[in-house]
Amino acid sequence: MPMSFDSRVRIPDDVLVSELDGESVLLNLRSESYFGLDEMGTRIWKLLKSESIQRVYDALLADYDVDPEMLRVDLSELLDNLVQQGLVEVAPA
């Protein structure tokens, strides 16, 4: 089932983030797995901490010349990966 863009994400307490030169490394202390984010991924991560998924999508759409459907797909895939890695939890709106 596709995730609702009205949802928000929550970062579990056992996830650490380290940012360097605009990129980030996320560490899940429970699974001891790392996940790297490039500059765009880091921007999305920062937005997700305080905004709904829809607001993140809207902000990216306003700032970049990108196909709206491709952005929706790419954002959904990133979020799915973060959820699978235990780096975020999706909370209903």
C-alpha cells in the first residue's frame, strides 16, 4: 500500500545522524547499519524532521525543475528505504 503523503515521519531514538560537507550518514544503533545521503537526501531528511511528507514534496517541487510524478516516485522510494532500514517510522496524519 502506498504511503500517504499527509503522514509525518518520526526518527527513532536509536538513529544517529552525522552531517559533513552537506552529506549525511545515518546509523541505526539497533541493527548497526549505515545509510548515506547525498546533498539532496540530506535536504529531504532535514525537511522531514519538521514537515509532513506532502510539505516536503511541495517544497522540492517549488525549488527544482523536476517532473512531479518522478519526484513523487523518487521520494516514495527514499522513504520506503528509510523505513526498511529502521531509520524512520511513518506516523499517520
